[in-house]
Amino acid sequence: MSLTNEEIKQQFAHKPAFMQKVDSWDSELFTNFCDLCRLVNRAGLDIFLTDMSQGWAFRLGRKELQGRATSVFMRLTLLKDKVNFAQAYPTERKGQLDKGLINELESLSDLSNFNAEHPISREPFWPHDYKDSDAASSLSIWKVSHSPNSFSQDKLDWLSQHNRLAVDKTTKRGGAAAFENIKVNDVVSLVHGPNVFRIVRVTSDIIKDADSPLSENWLLREYDIIKTLDTPQKFEGPRPYNGWSPSNNSTCRRVSEEDFGRFEEELLSPYFTMTLEDLRFMTSKDARVENNGEPSTENEYPLNQILYGPPGTGKTYSTIELAVDAAIPEFSPEGSTTEEKRASYKKQYQRLVDSKHIRFVTFHQSFGYEEFVEGLSARTTDKGDLSYFLKDGVFKLICKDARFGDQQSPSSLLRPGDKFGSFTITRLTSELVHITKQNGSHLPMPRLIVDEIVKLVKNGTLNMNEVSGETLRDAGSNVNPAFVSGYKTLYKLMCDEIIARQQQPTNANKENYVLIIDEINRGNISKIFGELITLIEPSKRIGQSEALEVTLPYSNDKFGVPSNVFIIGTMNTADRSLALMDTALRRRFEFKEMMPDYEVLTGYIIKIKEHEIDLATLLRIINERIAALYDREHMLGHAFFMPVVAALNSNSNSNSNSNSNSNSNNNDRAIRELATCFKNKIIPLLTEYFFEDWHKVRLVLGDNQKVNSNAPMFINERNIAFEKLFGKRETESFGDNDTAEYSLIPPNSSEWHNPLLYKGIYQDLPNGDIANEE
């Protein structure tokens, strides 16, 4: 049975903020809203709210009672006197809710197609159905202290490196009980006694870790880092100290909602430059605050961020998804599997690269201000003379596009709902502008033609009042006049509006742009950014309260950085320590650590005869040895082993239908990929790390533990016989000399494919008998 308007309103009664907005609407808007809800419910879609504290981020799509939405058909922002919508399926379009939208949704198959792609065997949910899960998803913040008085430095390091929270179960004053009450997704302020250290998100219940250096008396939880300081800093907050304060002698304490304001003012903001809204977003990606229907660039994604970590941890790999999410916050990847969603992200990423909404650059030692901002470039004239011209760099170009609209695609400034005389734009796709005539008929218009006509009109080579085949040819255009001559008025109105929008520095339809800087630490930051290092600060950007502009040295142009330009950098910590980064850069960027992800490798095992090689354990042991001998910044990332994982997942090319033969072929390919990885990547990198100290390389690979066994070794060690080489008399002049000669397995040796070679890296060697386990 269809619900009445009043019954629909009661579905939101548990959201006072929503009810307050609805009460401010006129009757027509309220009726349109209720008609939309009824239409969507009949089509089988769920209706839910994602901003739990306000109740105004409204979604239509698919969402179970627990967890995040799996797919979104449309997002709506409920304002005081209107409702803005952003349809995400099957193509993107935006506008205001009115009767026309409802009629169009009734006539199209978008809703039924969405439901067919995301079927359910239950009744669709209303917001009231999510009441209990909404309440459970509110922000909870805790303090957990790892006091240096309770932990030795090596144990503190282990907890930090392995992202573990720890509280002794015998802790007094309710500390242990409080720790047990923490839930997954809760936020924790992790402190070291009186020192501020990290803001983290809890990702597990109480766990046991066999590798933990702590006794069984300790309760452990896993976490993800939201933000961390390079080193713990002394808390300087005002007295009186609360239980959550680092200066308070408490082990685990919840931050009450009454203290959220003080927590933000005294700890979150000064030490981590974050707000409570940042935390709400980072613990629930769906909980996004929107402004007039447009995705807000504040508090969702950092304007400036750097992904840092050892080589092979997926930093550059991750920039694709981060860039798409920053450029299109409402983007929802298609597919149900990780591979399908990744393919969807890559497709969207390429589209944004083609439209110049995303640009990519790699810093290096020779990269300078001229390539990044602007400079003089040389070229040869037709007469063979050398001339110089001003050339914009990649950063200036993307800032221009962001401020004045995408100069490469004028049609991108059009929006669904735009009216030009008797014509209305209903939607835009990557190739077409869909227009509805007054009589209801549909007119698909190629975007390439719109872009071409706008450029001709803008540069004065075409007059829309005199369009013909001759005038188009004279203007240098290959556009068929039949596409234009019948719609002169429409094109003239569109051109006038687009050109006007291009001239608006603060465009209400402004889209987000992303610059990816790979290997950002390999460039000379002061030389590359120059005076612009100040302008990239969020508060110094165009439109902000402390906005700044500078005069560029070559062009004398006034230049500022728009607030819709996102900068994502990547940094290999093995190449240069984070501690050596330019201080000005570090202060203006947020840093996200990316360490080896052993979960990606968990369960991937190479099986050769009776032997098994556990990839996750293999990498973890290697990294623990590197961290002990060098530091954690030089560990190896999981990406080194991803070709091995791909080999294990690959479909066999064998003609046999036997699963055992298929698995055998996959394992054979995997051991070959593993051999190639060690031979060509890991061992050369280790020799570079340790400056060709082969003894330390052997320690990392566990060869030193195979001395008394017949287990195969990567590197064989043989003492040099000085007396035999130089004679007894000369040898005495060397004194005590333990110089050894090292030899690596020959490149073409079949020993590289011996599973015991790799298993011996992490396998215990009782009595030196690994090779006889058959």
C-alpha cells in the first residue's frame, strides 16, 4: 500500500534536523518530495540518510541495515527552500527536484534497471528502518595511553609498527573495562603518557597476536591510522585536565559528547589540524557534507596530501582511486568484486585524464619552476632563427582550468536543468548533450560539435546569425552545417551562456581538479614551487578568508590557487627520509603512511610437491629483519609479490581439464615469478640498502641460519685463504682477518626454483634439518 504524505514524513521522525527542514518547505516542494519517495519505493530502491548527526544527506539506492551503502542511484541535499539532486546512475546529472524530474523518472527505465542490477528478496527499506543502526553509527572517541613507564622502547616500537592498541587486563580505575567497551570504527586518541601521538580508527575486537612481545595479560586491538605525528609531542593543553587529556594519569577513557568541543579545540585541531567533521567523514565515507547540492571540498579529502612509505606499498597504485574520489566525490564504482571496482575506477580515471581534470607529473632532480609554473621556452622559426616564448607549466595550467572552467571542453559547463528558449538540457554523457524540446521530443547533440561551435564563436570567426556551409568552411570547421543551421537560436543562447560562465572566476558549477605528483621528495621543493608554496595552503586559496595572490615573474600575471585543486603526492621513504623533507612542504601537506599490507598476501601459498611457501609470512619475516638491521622506512612492500599472486590466480593454459594439473601449472608459474622477483628486484635492492654488505644481506635472507644444514642458500660464504694466496709471512702482516668471499646463485641455475630456498627464509631450522622434511 502506498504511503500518504504524512506517513512518509513520519519515516524521518527520528531525525529532528530533517523534520525542521521539511517544515520550512512550501506545499509544492513537499508534495514533489513525497511523490519521489513513493516512486522510488515502488521501484524497489532503499531510502536512507547518511549524515547521522544532521539527517540531511539523503540517498536513494541500495543499503542494508548494517554497513555502508553498496550502490547509490541518486543523492539529494535537503535545503531550507529546495532539494538539490545528483543522479549517479546510469550517468551523472544534477539539478533541482521538481515535477519534471519525477515525470522523467517515471517514463525512463533508470529505476527498474538499477533494481535489476542490485536485486533484493526483501521489501525496500525506509529511513525509519535504519533507526537502530543510525544510532549505533554515531561518533565515539576514546583515549588510550601507551605510557613509556609501562612499556620498554622496543615494545612501544612494536605496537606502533604493527598498529596495535594495548591495555593490561589488570589495569585499575576502570581502564581495562573501558578498553573492552571500545567498538570497531570508534576513534582513539593514542598517546604516550603526556605526549600526543596518533588519531586512529579501531578495526578489530580484542585479538590475540602470537608475535606480540607482550604477555597474555595484555588486551590488544588493531587500528588504522587516521593521522600521526612524526614523533610524540608534549601536550600543552590548559588545566583542569579531563580524563581524556594526555596529561591525565588514565589508561583508557571515553571522551563524553559534552567534551567534544574541548577535545577538538585543545587536541584535535592544534596537533592534527583536524575537526570533528573530519573524523566523522574518515570513519564513514558516506557521511559527506554537501553544500547546495555540490560536493564540498572541505573536510572530505585533504587539499594537499602525501602518501609515504617504503617501496612497493601501493602509493602510486592508490592515487587512481584517491584522485577519482577527490575529483568526483559522489562517484560510486560499478561492480561487486574488488577487480570490477578497480576497473571502474581506472575507466573513470582515464576519462578525467582525457578531460584534463586529472594531471600527472613526476618530480626529479632537473625538474624546476619553469616546468611546474611558467618559464621561457625556445623554438626555431621558419627562417631558422631561435625565438623564445612564454610557456605555462603543469600547475599553472590546472589552476587555470579549475578557476575558469575546463577550457578544453566548453560543454562541460552545461548543467542538467539549463533552459535555452524552448529547449531544456536533461542530462550530459561523455559524448552527448541530451536536450528535450517543448513538445517533449528528444534531441541528442554531440558534445564535440557544441565545443567546436563555442570556440569558433568565442574567437570571432563565426557569427551564429550567418551560419552556413560556406561560413563554417571559412571559419576552418568541418562541422556539417545540417547539424547547426536548424538550431541557430539554441546554439547562440548556449554559446552566450557558456562563454559567460567561462569568464566567471568563481563559478558555481566549478568542478574539482587533481594534480598527482609522483616522487615528490625527489625534486627541489623550494626551486619547483617557489613563491607558490604559501598559496597552496587551504586558508590562502582563492575565495578563502586569508586568500593571497602573487605576481608571477615571467608573465607578470596575478596568480592564486583555486580551492578546488587537490594535490596528491607520493614519497618513497627509502629514497629520502621523511625527516629530511622541506619543512615548508611538511607543514602544508597531510601525510598518510602506507606500509606493507600482509593481508593482501594472506592465503596465497605456493605448493611445490610436499613444500609450501607462505607469501605473507615470507614478506613479514624479511621486513622484520630489515627493520632490525636498518629501519622500517626501508622495508619491502607487498607489490613486490603481486606478480606471484597474479600467477597463482591465473587460468591455466593447459589443455587438460584436470584441476590438479591447473593448480600445478599455476604453482610452477608462481615459483618462476618468485625467483624473478628475488633475482632481479629484492636482492639488488638489499645490496643497495646495505651498501653491498653481503653479510647483512645473508642475515635478511636467513642464509646465516643454514650453515650447518644442507638447505640451499641464496648467497654462499667462503673464507678467503690468505695464507694460500699470499704466503704465511705476508699473511701475518694482515693480522686477524675474517674477510669472506660471497657468491650468489648463478642466474640460470635451477636452484632458484627450489621451494626450500624461500621456505628457509622463515622456517625454523631445528638441528639444521630443513632439507630433510620430506
